[in-house]
Amino acid sequence: MSTARVRATAFPKLTLSLRVLGRRPDGFHDLEALVVSLGQPHDVLEAYAVPAPGGVQLELGPSNTNDDIPSDHRNLAFVAAEKLMVRAGRSGHGVRLVLRKRIPAGAGLGGGSADAAAALLAVRRLLEMDIDDEGVREVAAEVGSDVPFCLRGGAAWMRGRGEIIEPIDLTRGLAFVVAIPPFRLATPDVYAAWDALGGPVAERSVPAPRRVAGLVPDLANDLEPAAEAVEPRLVEFRAALEAAVGGRPALLAGSGSAYVVPVHDARQLPDLVREVSQRLRVPVVGTTSVSRGVRLDR
Ligand code: C5P
């Protein structure tokens, strides 16, 4: 027996603090990161059970991003669904995934990882698989460093290469302006630049919102100097963004390229978003932190 369709909403992740501790023998980097899920922009993934062909098909639905998103093994949602089906002994079943992207690619918001987490939970429910949360977490860690966090979402410390999650109690509703520059960054390039620069630490920091200050006094991102080395236009973009929000400081999201501005009062978001989009002419969203990474609806 299986359900005909499952719909999942995949929420982006924002790294509030990112410390890169060093390069590991396997080429990944050990991290200590404070991360939260954001409510916007989010992706929607629908999973359908199809009689034939067996295996996974992925289709991209209408989207408001112009990104060139692959629909094969280069897409983490595809990989996640396939790995889960193999693990559950269900690879002969037919699953069609339809993904509507809103989270920009190459922005450091974990969109691909969020889609993978959504695919895992949606396909498990679609095929009513006999696989527990721990099993799903193991598959998530194989798919990518950020997928275990996205599976759970909310707020957490991420350690190891990202797969060690320590959930924290951080009230949701932290407010941010998220601005997307007209260029993208590839995570492996940014980590390679971090290595080439000799493992720099963040040169700037942003005062933590009051509710975060007990966890980290300042928000800083060790990948920022590396991201700026890969894409020097980030410096000018950040300066323009900070000027547009009345001098509030901005934080690089993950490995970039998005910048976010923490805002103390969510009621200020609509005015700030209007100001930034008028001045910078780029996609901008006002959003708050949410308590989960994926929402499943039948
Ligand atoms: O795990 P994932 O495949 O998402 O990582 C993408 C790339 O980001 C890796 O190939 C690696 O270059 C870099 N990375 C890293 N250390 C991490 C996470 C990612 O070096 N902890």
C-alpha cells in the first residue's frame, strides 16, 4: 500500500556563526556552526507514486529563480530519494518528484540540502517505508554535510563536517533581511580558497541579536575572507546592503553569496525589504527563523 502523493516544504538554513576548525584528511573541514532554519524563501517538493518506470524521476516545476537546476544525480533531492529507496529495498518502485525552487542556488542558504531532506521525509511517507528516524539520518549524512541539520531544522550547533547536530532551544522568530547578489558561489571553491589562504578566521563580526547573545556574543563567518577572495564583488555588495539598511552590519550566509542583516524587530522587515530592493535591485526577502527544516503535508 502506498499514498498517491506527499507534499513537503523545504526551509533554508542560515549559519549565524561559522567557525572552520581545520581541514581533515578526507578533504572536508571540521566545523562549529550555529544554525537556524528560515521560513522564507522555501522550496516545495511533491512526491508521487507512479506505476512505471521504477526508480526516481525528478522534474522541475515553475520557479521564480533563474538558476540552472539539474534534475539528475547532480540534484541532492534525486540522490536522497534514490539512496533511501535502495536502503529500504524499494528501488524497484516508481517515484516522481516535482520540485519548485524558491531558494536561490549558490547563495549559502542550503537549498539543495533542504530539498534532499524534504525528499527523504516525503519518499519515506509516500512508500510507507519501514525505516526509522535514525536510518533516515544515516542516509542524510551520506547525501551531504548539511542534510542532517535540514532534516530536523530549528536551531542547533553543527559539528564534525556538519553531521553532528546538537539541537538548541532558541525561540523562533529571529528576524532577518536576506539579499541575493547577482552572482553565485560554489561551496567547494570557497573551502579550497580557505585552504589556499592558510585557514583564515573571520575579520569582521556582527553583534548577536539579544536572544542569541548567550550562545555567541558576535556572529562571525570564517568563510567570509575565502568567499571574498573567490568573488571580490561581495565586498561592494555588502557595503551597498549595509548602507541601504541604515548602517546595520551584514553577515555572509554560509559559503555565500547571500548576505543577511539581523533585525531586532520583525515589524521593521517590510520597510527594510522595500528600501533594499529599490536601492540594490536584487531579490530580497524579510524572514524569521522557524522551528523545523521540513514540513510534510499529505
Ligand atoms: O557535504 P557536501 O557534499 O554538501 O559538501 C560540498 C563541498 O563543500 C565538499 O565537497 C567540500 O568541498 C566542502 N565542505 C567541506 N567541509 C565541510 C562541508 C563541506 O570542505 N564540512
